[in-house]
Amino acid sequence: MNIKQTLEQLGVPVANSVYEGSEETYIVFNEYNQAALLSADDVEISTKFFYQVDIFSKYNYTDLVKQLRELMREAGFGRMFESETYETNMKMYRKIMRFSYATNFEEVI
């Protein structure tokens, strides 16, 4: 699982934590937590990863949000949270989405 490669399929610039380009629509993501999902004999067997994905745009991003949701679901991510705001200092709309992903037990054996 590579979240950046997954998000790049949407055809807009994607950056980890900080976007330094000049496009008027782009995506920023970051991992904000990870935790043991399954442990045995004090050994972590499976891990759950938590990501925040933000879409920034000066335009209507409704279709992009729908595509992102579907793409993340297909890649095995579960959606946990969604919100939106307007960033007045940037003059951009911002869609905030949080997803989780768990390693499969088979992946770690």
C-alpha cells in the first residue's frame, strides 16, 4: 500500500505534508497516527495506519472528492471522518478527509 501512488491516480498534484507548487487544485496527505491492531506475546502482528487527506481548490471539487473516496475504498482504506472549510488566507476551499488502513495478518507472516 502506497498512499501517494494511490492519490496520484486522481491527476492532480499530491504532496506529503507540504505542497510548494502553484496549481489551483492539489492534495496534501500525512500520516497522523499508527497503532498496533493485533499483538501476540507482546509482538505486534498487525498495524493500523491513520491518514489525513486534504483537497485544496479554488473551484468546485465535488467530483474530485467522490473519485478520491472511491479510489481509497478500492485501495483498502476505510473512511473515518470528513469536513470542509474555506481557508480565507489562501482563498481556497479545503476538504478534510481521514482514512485508516490496516495491514492484513497475511502480509506480516
